Amino acid sequence: MTLGDALAAATARLAEAGVESARLEAELLLARACDDCARALLYAELHRELSAEQEAAFEANVSRRVQREPLAYVLGEWGFRRLTLKTDQRALIPRPETEIVVERALEHIRDEADPEVLDVGTGTGAIALAIADEHAGARITAIDASPEALALAQENRELTGVNGRVDLVEHDLTAGLGRSQFDLVVSNPPYVEPDDLPTLQPEVRDWEPHVALVASGATEEVARAATEALRPGGWLVLETAAGTGERIQELLQELGYERVTITPDLAGRDRVVEGKWKS
Ligand SMILES: C[S@@+](CC[C@H](N)C(=O)[O-])C[C@H]1O[C@@H](n2cnc3c(N)ncnc32)[C@H](O)[C@@H]1O
């Protein structure tokens, strides 16, 4: 089979399965299935023949995607800030809006030599590892209630080479977050309401861990627990569900946080709420 035929057939199958960017994803899957395909696609050598091995690998990847398994799980890795993280069903796929969370978090520790940071619900380790990667002195404690997610975060920690500065700890946020020791608490907690789960895309609803998606009140819980965990003058940076920014902003103000602001994501939706714990 030629690259061109493989691409056309896969694009049709993915489109039929309801995948939005079918051609682009078919190209990415083809590039993954064989080392030299990416270059061939770039130069449009679509008449080239795939080897039997390459064809089998491509077929396997396309079949997974046809089942609406997320592209990041099929590829097994995904870009986040400057890192390439391993991704699989053990944890949520890091999202572009969470890169804004990291941006805001870094802003508050930029001038500190060795800030103590707590990442609540670390998943793949995305936020913790990106902060460690982009702030040479930061020391991060990253907690998660899911041992599966922590195992993946550990693999990512090895890959990203920030070993000495990120501690991964199995811990449930409902047990509290410690006392007055952190310069920054950052979190992208689960925030899908249970009733909204059926409305999500199949890639999310059927493949990503529900413990990473669904919770009522986890955002509020982090905001409350962080009042104990932050040192006076430390910062809380929270990713919030679209449409809840103002409510979380008010909660932070009621709890005693100062300089509370909302940052929108690239689509203009309220996404990140942050505040400074009173000095
Ligand atoms: C939305 S995911 C965020 C993952 C990662 N920080 C990111 O932004 O890609 C939420 C994470 O919180 C964890 N989690 C859910 N409930 C928790 C709890 N009560 N205590 C600690 N972690 C929890 C989940 O296992 C999941 O990894």
C-alpha cells in the first residue's frame, strides 16, 4: 500500500468515526507508524510503498483512534510547555489552558531563589514538572490521590530530568495540605459536575480517568486548604471550570485572599483564578 492510499483510507475511517481533524490526525498517526513517513509526507512522496510492518503499525494506531481513544494516548506522548510528557490512561492529558496556569504560577515565584511549591492533583506531573523545568531553584511537592497517576508522573519525572526537585506523594486533598510552608499552591483540580459527564466528548468521557475529571467542590476545597498551607504572602493559582471564575474569585475574597484576579484562556473564557494569601 502506498502512503497516499493509506492516508486517504485512514482519513475516511477517522472522519466516519466522528474525528474532527481526520486528515491531520491520519498524518500524525502515519508519521508515528514509520520513521521515514514524516519526511515523505513533508515532501509529498505519497506514491512510496509502506513496508508490511509499517502498514500493520499504522492500522493498529488508526483502529485505536477510530474507537475514539484520544490521540495523545495512541501516540503515547504529548507536548506541554517545553516538555514532552508520556501520556496514557492512568492520567488526564495535559491541556493547553493548563499551560496558562503554569505561566501565572511562574510569575509569582520568578524573583524567589528556591520557592517551595505544592501542586495539588498532579496527574501526569505536568504542572509540577513544567515549573521545575522553568524555574531552576523551585522545589515542588506534587500530590495526587491516584497511585496510577503518580506512577505515570514518576516516569515523566525520570524523563524530564528534574528528579531532585520534585517529590511525588500519594495524598488526598481532603486530609488537608499542611501548614504555612508553601510559597505557592497551584492546582488544576477535577471540576466536571457529575451530571455533565454524559455531555463530554467520547475521548474524554470514555477514556480519561473519571477521578481526574469529575468532582463537586474540589476547587473550593483546594482554596480552603491552601489558607493553611500557604505562608503569609504566598500565592494560590487555580485552574477553574469555564463559567465559574467569578464565583471562585468571590470565594477567594471571602476566605481572605488579596489581589484576586481572573485570567482568561485563549478562547476568552475565565480559566485561572489566583490570589495572595494575607501577609
Ligand atoms: C484535572 S486532573 C489534573 C492533572 C494535572 N495537574 C494536569 O493539569 O494535567 C486532576 C487530578 O487530581 C487528582 N485528584 C482528584 N481528586 C483528588 C483528591 N481528593 N486529592 C488529591 N488528588 C485528587 C486526580 O487523580 C487527577 O490526577
